[in-house]
Amino acid sequence: MNGVLAAVDLGSSSRAVITSARTLAGVLDRHLTAMHVVADSYLRSAPRRFQEVWEPELEPLFARAAEELARLARKKLELLAPAGAELKLPRGNPIQEVAAEAKNHALVVLASEGRTALERIARGGVSRYLMHRGERVVLSVSPEKPLTKLERVGVAVDDSSAALAALRVGRQLADAAGASFFAFHLISVGPSSCCVPQYLPPEVLREADLEKKAEEALREALDYDGELIIARGEEIEGLLDLSREYRLDLLAVGSRAKSSHWTRIGRNVVGLLYAAELPLLVVPEASRI
């Protein structure tokens, strides 16, 4: 399992994806692969789709159209990818092809979910599918803010095994880049709060030094002695506020893939994909780089 995979649709987000993948490949000293799937299924299925009105003499025209699309796609990918990157342009279903290729790489870079309904349909399918499978670390980036440097890395933590995976991978990236590293944990104790520290006894929740108790419990659970910021707040907004305050280049969050909704941090992965302005690294529970 080697390298960093940049999967692009050749649209407006592609340059940001490849730039971010190049940054990570440089930090990790790994090979970069740029991939675009030529989804020519509509052309190939034309005889079946239009069987009542199909004109057999059109078949060479459709075959040539498919070849020309593949040729143009390669030219565009060559313009986007840096020298030395491996280029892959398979034909087929983009979700399936990217998922299959991802198994050969340590990390996958994709475009963010996007902020409009159309963007979410066009870009979100691959990332959601890969994250649901939980096989590879996925970096999600927006066209407006690619990952161009790695000087300040943050990770959202709770007391789960998914948070431990994100902590491990985030710290590995920070160490490789010589970057500053921060762990963030949010607490709140109101009746409808999302961030009640359930790893503490109920009677402790009313104590004045709740933040100190939470820090002690988390450090023990995660076996972590680095920078740990305990803050009051709600998860998505609070994490993004902390990311801005600490000027992060990248925020890492843990995911339990198919059962992410059972964990505090995991419940917010999709919400963060929609809302985060900075690159978001989603780390499945069992992942390593």
C-alpha cells in the first residue's frame, strides 16, 4: 500500500485536489497518482437504451466519440498533474473505480461535498462511499482552499477508538512535516447539549474544574501527552471556530465508517464536510499511514 491518490472529475475543484495531494505526497515522501474515470457508460449502453430506434450505422460514431473523450481527458489530466505523477484514466463507474484504486494507496484526496445541491450530487458520492467503506484515509478539500502547506495540524478527539486513530494519523503527518500539532475536545453540559463528557461520573459534571477533570480522563484514555485544548461549545461550530483561532492548515477527525453515527465525533463528519473551509482529513478507525 503506497502513495497518495488524487481522484478528480476534471472540473473546477480538480486543481485544488491535485495541489493538496502533491503537498501530502511531498510531506510523506510518497508517490502521487492522479486519476480520472472516463464514465462512458451512456455511450456504451446506447444500443440497449435506444433499441427500438437504434441505427446500427451510428455504432462506429459512438465508439469514436468514446475514444475522443478519453483522449481529451488525458490531455486535461496531463495539464493538471505535476511532472512525475502517475496518470490513470480507467473507464467505468467513477465510484467503483476510485474505490478499487484507493486500496492500493495510503491516502486519497477528493473534492469537498460542495455547498450547493448540484455540487453535493456531483462530488459527494465518491467521498461518502469511500468513507462509508472505511478502508482508507480521505482528505477532502474545497476549490477555494487547497492544502498548500502543512505547518499547523489539528485533530478533534473524544474518548473513542476512532478519535485515537485520527490522533495517531494526524500526529504522524505533523511529525513528518515538522508541524505544530493540537488536539481539540469540546464539552457542554446543558439539557440539549451534544458534548456532555459521558466518560466522567455524573457528579463531576457540576464541578467548577470540569475542564481539568475532562483533560485528565482524556489523556489517560488516549495515552496522549501533547497539546490538548478543552473548550466549551457545540461540535461543528466549535471545531471550526477552534480551527480558525489556531490557524490550522488541516483538521483531522475520526470515523467508524458504517457505525460513525454512534460516536460523538463521527456523527459530525458529514456536517463538517459541508461546512469546513479548511482541508478535512477523515480517518477510519483502523487506518494507518
